[in-house]
Amino acid sequence: MASRKFFVAAGLAMALTAGVVGCKSDSKDMKHDMKTMATPTLYERLGGEPAITAVCADFVGRAAKDPQVNFFRKDVPGYPAWNPSPAELASFNKHLVQFVSVAAGGPQKYEGESMKKSHAGMKITEAQFNAIAADLSASLDAFKVPAKEKGELLAAVAGTKKDIVEVP
């Protein structure tokens, strides 16, 4: 019985706090706000920007070393190999973190080009896309991201496949 009282009191305290800090007074909006507070976004469950930044750094290092990915696009006919300057690499990493954050429901704004435009002409194969997806999965495993969150993020990123893969 004491635990039920605790949950009722905690719920009331959350409702009162939400009202004090500026939730709309409309009861429908309050219910929506309470539901949002009770259900963290994937972005929040992943640990927010610091955690996503760490996973992305691991992922880029892993993918850059993976010959199945051909991260630097060496020997792709009609496409120059990518030899990024420190500034270009920093911009790439910034956009990657923004992209993953937005895909996970975070508050960031993605400032990069569309997936289709940024990958045009790279002649990325389905096998290369699958290899880089496996690298992302391995990075998520390295950070012990729970299966549910890992699956949700991989599904969100998989939605880009049609815009990235040019060679079946």
C-alpha cells in the first residue's frame, strides 16, 4: 500500500511541477506532456549527444579501417578518393552526430546535405552498406547499448539505404 501512495504522490508532484514550469493549462496538452515525460525518446535512452558523439567516433574509426566499406572511396571509377583535411573530418563528424541525433529523436538540426546528394556518384554497393551497418552495430555493442535501442537506431539508419546504395 505504501508503494501505491508513493506512485500517486510522485505522479501528483510531477503534474504540479509540470504546471509550474510552463505546461499548457489545457488538460489534453497536460496529458500529452505527462506521457512525453514518462516515455523518454530514443535519443534520451541512448544518453543524448555525449553518448552519440562517443559512439559515432568509435564507428568512424571502425568503418575507416574496414576494407569491406571502402570508407575513403579508393579506386572507385569516376570518383576521387577522399583524403579529408582535419577541418573536413571535423565537419563530417559534426554532421554524423547531428544525423544520428535527429534519427534518434533528438533536438538537434541536421545541417548536412541529403543522404542522396552527399553519397551521389560514390557507387556504394549493397554489400558496402551492409558492412558499414555491421560496423555501427559493433560500435553500439562496444558501448553496451541495449538491444531495444540498438534495434531502433539501426532501423532508423537503415531507412537511408535507398538514398545511399547505387550499385545493387
